[in-house]
Amino acid sequence: MSTTSSKESNGYPINFSITGLKANSKYDCYINQKNSNKAVVQGSNKVWDGNGEPVGLKSDARGRCLFTFFPYVYHNVIGYGFPVTPFGSASRTYRAELKGPDNVTAVAATSPAVQPSNPVFYSDKKPTVPQDTTSVKTISNNTIETGRSELGILRQNTTYGAGNQTPLSEVSLFFDYIQSFYIDSSSVGGSQTVSVIDVELFFKQKPDPVNNQSQILNPGVYVYICQIKDGQPDLSKVYAESKIRLDYDEIFPSLDASSSTFFTFNSPLQLKTGESYGIVINFEDPQFSLWAATQGNPRLDTGKPCDSAYTSGKLFRASNYLEIDKDPKTLDQIFKSLSSTDLKFYVNVLEFDTTAKAIELVNQDYEFIVYNNLVANNTLFPSFLTGEKIYQDFGNSSANVTFYKSGTISANRGVAGEIYDEDSVQYNLYGIGTKFLSELDFGSTIVITDGTLGNSDVRTVTQIISDTKIGIDKPTSFTNSTAKYKVTAVGTFESLFLNPNTAILNNSNASDVTRFIKDGVNYITFTAGAGYTNSDYIKFTGGTIDGRANIVTNGTGNIVSINITNTGYGFTSTPASAVYTSTGAAGNTSAVFTVTTGAQIKGEISLVKAEVANVTVFSIDSVIPDLQVEVKGAAYTNPQMNFALLDTVANSYTISSSNYVPIHNDSIDIRSYDAVILSKSLEIANKSTLVESISEGKSSIIKFNIATSNKYESPELHTSLASIYTFNNLINNDATDEYTGSGNATSRHISKKITFAKNRFAEDVRLITTLWRPIGTDVKFYARVHNSKDEEAFDDKDWTELEFKDATFSGKTYSSLSDDNDYVELTYGFRAYPEIGSTATGLATLANAGIGNTTITGVGTSFNTEIANGDVIVLYDPNYANTTYAVAVVANTPVATSFEINTAIANASLGAASLKIGVVSNKNSAFNNIQNENVVRYYSMSTNEFDTYDTLAVKIVPLSNASYTVPRVNDVRVIGVSA
């Protein structure tokens, strides 16, 4: 049997830890498939032959084997491969393999991963890649052991916590030794900071694991780093992230100070250079001892006196603990400096790659879910709650159609937590007929329910122990011994958009296994049929992915309930339903199934339920960056951003390398494409096409470069406050019915009402505007006017669209799309006559061809079907429509060839012409009345005429073919003028 573990080294000794071995058994060690018993040390557990030669390693009583491998011995002494120096050589990977008699499969321990964290963007790539380690300072080897016996008796009254380990609170109070050291910036290329990864200590001996003075089983050692103030250790300034405890079997004594023990921090500890720090050492048993050097005592290697002391630090030991308990008055009562004596130690720091690195930040896992038919199931919460878990569900409200995984579980809200990983606590769930090993993964999110409203809990799986036992992060809120669970899409409710109603979720768990959808098998009604068995199943076809459900029957073969096991998705019409036997053969057809596709979302706390209408995207038309990216010790260059877009040909979302936009501090408009951020579920569905650069499967990217010139200085990349403010322009290109109070445009601005001074009336209007108006966009301006003699309310008046009159800048009416400052100045005023909606057939004339006549006669006309009493019409000469016209109101009910108007025509040219009649679409709009020297006129709802106005308001309606290109109005000036 063999077990393996691989690690990388650049010449330093490597500590290996392999578990799962046969207890108390011998093993031969092979490094890179070469017998390397001579290159490994195991301390007191080393196995020797009768001649003192090493013959292998030995596992402990728990089936673990911890040992140190020496690459220098491997290459230079044993003679395998290229020769290396002890430290600082190029990195190389070493594969350790133990060969022995047992057949137990073992897995080697791995170091914890460091995960990035950011509320808006996160990076899957580390800013720098460590290549090497180097020691900051060491002292020379020697033969003198530091004394410890005078402190041993004082540990007998110490109490210990769970697991026979010293509580952390005690570690912060008591210590055995503190070795100070100084980080000289000149030794690390002038770097202002270094990233310390571990401390190496050299143990001379360790106590017996059982029969020791402290009476602790397998005592360990704590190490952490503190600050040095005024030459004395300051235990009030301890780096919490540096606290590390090694188990008994992870500590490696040696007889010649050649084997070190690594106290490796969970993540690199950044320290300033030019400062002194202390290595705080706390033994759980006083029989641990360390190698040290004392000036004047013989060296271990030469036997000659040690002629120099370590000048960059001091070694302190703890004073009598009773003195500490008596509230010491001076630091000397706590710290006892050992003159001319220092520990042998290494402090290792990272050496970084200095070449430029590309960093990418990507969007968090959002979901944008359009919903309808929201149902509030209690009076406290009418809608979803910020911060609550929202989960996707399927199945009928009644219990006969469900969406569960296999078996039942026992939910118990009073269950006690169980410590399973140091300070972590889990709560165990037990199942009957469950398949946890195949249906769940570590970290899976599940919904536990008994089907009762209010009894549904969203929980995270912390451990999968067996098919019938798992650990979860929190106990259930209810108790039921036959509860069920489902694996479904879950997110955290963040906010709400209106029109349409859209729930924004964050921290989505969408994956290849489960994601939010809008078109799965949702509701099923059925007839019972006959002749079925519980092994039969239903298949739903017609979608992108087929759905499936199991059935439950009674003793006579009637279907009594259905459990959906796979909803399928992509159904655009009603799925076809068919029953199959366990062998896959077609089953009987006596039952009838009626399927409604869709999906539901439900709130864990609010109990709100809604139907999913769409899982959509968030459109982005402009961006204001608020990145606050802080990079210390490196240059930060070339920031750019990019977003996904819909490939309308392939009908999928992609990211194009040509769409990167430089980031600056001002608002950034994205005008060349429809930029979007996808729901996480859509990112999963489109991950094969979202492959731009190194961040695959994400729909927005911010990238930049960082580089450092000092290989010891770690570039600090802080993105915890990185965010962007995105804007989606609500705009369309439809101004239909904007003359009313509710037109089709999605964007508009209405000014305040302006009332002139008493007895001051305007006869016309001029609106002058400066605006950015590229081709494909427009801005329509409307005026609402009112004469104070009109008894109808101002707010009841229609809006009149103003007409373009003039362009100031050499007649230019459109702006350049590529020049944000290319403004045009345009002038608008009232139309000559209202807009014509339809034109009557035939030709008309004024009766008797005389001025002052109010009778209109026609030839080939159908006035009785095309014109109504009270219509506003425009009579015009089709040959001179812009100059020969008049506006009037139909004063009676027309017959086919004639009708009356309300006022006589005063234009002689009209009397002599064959006229066309246009019926005005908005008869209450204002116009310049040609028969009254172009003084503005409008008709009230009762078609009363009003000339001039003394109250005015303006409406601005921007329009565009694309939301990412919108016009901008810089200023508007409106003047009531004379005709």
C-alpha cells in the first residue's frame, strides 16, 4: 500500500503530514519514487536498525505519520538529481510516498485556501504569485540548551479547556519565551513591508505524549507575533492572524539543530520593515526545549566558543507567574531578558514575481427576476424582506404535487450543536431513505420543510457524513420527524425594481445542477387512472430539457400524488406527458395530466410567494465608477471595463474584446452596444460563450495591470469598497398620444406652470434649446397653454407639440455621436395649423365662392361618414397647402355633400379654389391662426375659441432608437411673444 503527498520547495526542509495509515506500523519513504529514508527525520518516532541506520518511518497510534524531508540531503548526500544549495534555489516539487503493509486509503492534509472577498466585484486571480521564500535573519548553530526546569512547577495549577488544549485566553496572558527580531529594509531590497509566511523554530526535545509534567495528552505549542515597544515586548499589540498552534505530532526535535518545525500562518502576515517584533512562544508542557546560542559557549558544529551574539534582538523568558497575578508595576517583572542568549530561528518572507500581472474583477452573483401574482401570506410582510433568503419552488399548493428529494428527515429545532472543526459548530440531520451522498455536496443549500406554511428553512450543508446523516449550519425552526428537503436555486433578497416588478437577489447559488428558471414543469393536475405502480414515472417533453416526476399509488393502482424530480426547462408550450415503466417502456394511458409551466419564488421569512415571469438581465447605458482600488507597493495602470451583450444571430450572450472602455472618474456612457449584466442563472446557461479573457462565465469585467519593482514588497490590492454605479436609460422612440396626460414615451420632463402678470397675454411662443442630439435620437417639445378667461382648468388642457423653426449653428440640427460637446441650438414654436389625422375624400368648395360664407359643399365626398359635428378641420388648397388654408369647427351634422362651419372664411383665395379637408387628430391643440394675423388659438373641450394665453408649461420628451444612446438637453429658454 502507498500513500502520497506533493509539496514544492526551493531547498528548505519540508514538513509532510500523511494520515489514514495503519497504526504503529513501519513505512519506507520514497521521494519522487526514490527510496529516501536517509533524507527524512521523524524525531522520537524514527525507526532504526541494529546498526543505527534508518530503515523508514513509523505511524503513530492514530495512524498518522509526520516527518521532515531534507532536499539538500536528498540531492547532495544520497545523490538523486541535480545538486542544490540548502536555501534559495529554484523551486521544485517533491512527491512523498509511504510504502507499507496496510491497505487503508489515506488522504494527505492540504493547506487552507485564501478566498477573495468583495461586496460588488471579486477577483478570481491573486495579484501576485509567490515564487520563493527567504530568511530575514538567523543566528548560528550551537550546543547550549536553554534551561526550563525552574518554570515547570508553576504549570501544575493551570487549567485547560476542551480537548486538553490551553485556552486562547490563557495564551494571551502567559508565555514562555519571546524572541525579538529586527527586519532590516536593506536585507529586502529597501522594501517598506514584507509578507511573513512562517516562523521556524528548532526543538531540542519534547515531552512524552502521555507521561509528562503537565498531564496533558499530546501537548502542543502556540506561536504568535507581537510588537516590540521601547525594547520590550508589547503583548497588547498581538497580530491575531499570526496565532498558530501545532499539535504534538507536528513538532520535530533534532539532536543537532538541523531539523526545524514550521509554524505557518494561515495567510501571509504583512509587517513593516525598520521595526522590531517578537516571536511569542507558549508551551503546553514545560518539558519542551529549544536550541539556542549563548555567547562564549561551545558551538555544536566546531566545538569552539560562540564568539558573537545576535545583535538584532533579545530573548525574553517569562518571570514568575505569581508576579504577573500580583499586578506587576514594571515590565521587568514580566519579561526577563536572557543576556547574550538567543534562540535559533528563521523568519521567512515571500519573494514575489515582479513582472506585470493582469487583474480582473467580476460582478457578484446577482439574479434579476421579473415576477407577477405576488401573494402575501401574512399581514406583517406584504412583500419580500431585505436580507431574507428567496428560494425557487415548484408544485401545487396542495400536497398531491410536490418537489422533494428522496426520503424523509427528522427536523428538530431543539437539537444541540456539535463541535466538528475547532470552533465551528454543526447541527446534525438524520434521514430515512435519503441519498445524501449522491444528492448533496459540501456547501449545498437545501430547503427543509414539512409542507406547512411557515415551516420552511433555508440551510447550508456543512458536512456529509453518510446517506442518512448530514451537518447543517443552523438548527431548524420547527420540529417534525417526517420532514422533507429540496435542492433548489436560492439567493438573498436585496432590492426591488418596479415596472416591471423585479426582485434583485445577490449571492445566488445557481450552478449546473440548479438555477432560476421561468419555464419548468410547475403545476400539475391529474386524474387518478388505474393500473399504475410506484416504480412508474412521468416524462414531460417538448422543452430544452425534459422534465420527470415519480408517482405514488394506492393499493388499487390509482395515482394519489406526484413528486417532481426534474422540472426540465425551456418549455414554450404545454409539455407532452407520458407514463413509463421502470424499464423505460411506455406505460398505460388511463391517467390524464394537465401541466402548467413556470416557476415560483418564495421568501423564507416573509412567506411571500410570486410567479416567475422572467429571469432577465440588467441593462447598462452609463457607469460611474467608484472603484476605490488601493494598490500599495505597485503601479496600477490601464483600468478598463466590459459588459456582456446579446448575439442576436446565435441568440446567446457573449463578451467582445473590442468593447473594453477605459475607466475614468467621470460618468462613462456605453453607446456602441446594448451592455448588460446577466443573472447568475443566465451566466450559467451562457458560460460557453462568456469566455473573454481569463474570467470565464461572468458578464462584466473590470481589468487592470499591477507591477512592482521590489520582489519583497507584496502589492496590496484592496477592493472591498470597489463598486460601480450603473444606469439604465428608460427611453423609447414612441411619442404616441403625448398630447394627452399619458402618452407612450417612457421618459419625459414637465416644467413648472408659469403665469404671466395680470392682463398680460402672449400671442405666440418661442422655445430655444441647446442640446446634444445625435442621429437616431430626438427631443420633442410640447406646450400647454391656457387663457384665464377659459373656465376649464389648466391641468385639463392638452399638450401641443411645438414645431421646429430654426437652427442657430449654420442650420445644423444633429450632433456628432463621437463628440459629447457637439451641441446644436434649435428654436421651436406653434404649428401653423393642428396636425391632420385623416383627409376626407373628394373636393370641397365654399358655397357661392364667396368670402363670409359658412357652407361647405363637396363633389365626390362622403362628409356624413368621414366628418362629425364638432370636429376641427383644416380647409386647404392642395397646391398651396402651406399658405392657403383655414381652420374651422364643424357646426352641424354633415350630409354626404355639405356641412356648416362655425365661422366665415376671410381668405379670398380659399373661395376660388378646390379644397381638401383635413380632420384634426387633436382638436384642442394650439396653433397660429392665419385668419387673425397668426395669433395663437386653441379650442376648449366645448370647442369655444380662445386667442392668446397667459399661463404656460412645457413638456420635454427625449426619444431614441437605443437606450445606450440618448439625447441630452443642456438648457431650455421659453418666451411668450407677440405674433
